[in-house]
Amino acid sequence: MNDASSPSALAGSGCAGIVPIAPSRPCGDPARVRRPRRPPVACGDLPFLIKRDGTWLFRGTPILRKELVCLFAGVLQRAEDGSFWLETPAERGRIEVEDAPFVAVELDWTGEGKNQVLSFRTNVDQVVTAGPEHPLRVAHDILTCEPTPYLLVRPGAAAWGVEARINRAVYYELVALGVPEWVGGRHMLGVWSCGRFFPLGELPQGND
């Protein structure tokens, strides 16, 4: 018997049932006029939290089944105001995310120079190749100036996207692959992937 307070029991709990639903095939003549799709029902805030390290919590308790985490991660969207939502064709609910919802935990690369290709595996086993559609960016802490790199996993609404934070070990691998380039008059250390250069940081003067 399922525990009604567990995320796996949400499928039968009315508006809290935020789980992917396979679309049914139309019956009869495929050329018939279909009904317009209804927008998903808004369920408000759901009791989910994604920690900075990528751990998913449901009502404050970690979700230990990776299959379940991957299931929810597959329907994660980002709204125009930057908020995160679990959304299916039938329902949608807002959740809390401490930083980025995913973490890039492994790096694989082929080629070199402008022909280099960088592929990242996330904590939900999704492989994303950095490039024009999946850019890398580096944010800096206001107080410490410590860099935190991110990879765009999929686009969101407006200027927001769903990103993966690149963990420290993978970031050190990126730095080891870094090459100097001039970007907008600034001497930058960065990496190439799929023909695009992604700056990681500015080089000190005199490092030519």
C-alpha cells in the first residue's frame, strides 16, 4: 500500500498528481477536428524543494528513488518570472529551487580547439552537449567573487532557462582544458565546444 504522503502516491491525489501522462491516440478518423487543448490546472505551491546539491525533497524528506526524481525532472519547467514548475498536460504546480535544479557531475570531451565538443552528464543522467543551444556561463559571488559555472539544459520562458550547476571537480576539468582568447577587447580563459567559445574568466595582464 502506498503512503499517501509520499511523492509516488501523488498520482491519485487530485491536484497534487504532478506526474507525466502518456498522450492517448485519437479514435476514429485521424483527420477529424480535434478539441482545443485545455491549459493545465494550476495547483499552487507543491511541497517540493530542490537543494543546491541536486537533492529533491518532498515535505522535507529526500526522495531516494532516482527513477522518481528523473520522472519529476522530466516535467520541470521555468516561468517568465524565473519560478520553477512541475507541469503535465493536465496540471501544474510551483516548487522551490535553491540554486539550479540540476548538477553537472561528469565531463566528456572529444577533439581540440574550435573542433572540441564538451558533453556533460547531469545528476539525473541526462547528457547535454555545450554549444549555441546549450551555452555555458559563469556567475560570480558578489562578496567573494567565487565563480560558479552553469550549463543551460533546456530553455524556459522569456530570458530564463533550466540550468545545471557544474560541480567543482568538473569545473577544474574545464579550466584544465581552457585556452586564451580575446573577447571584446578582454583577454579571457575559456573553452571551445561545437564551434563556440565560452569564457571562464579574465586572464591577468601579461599572460599572453
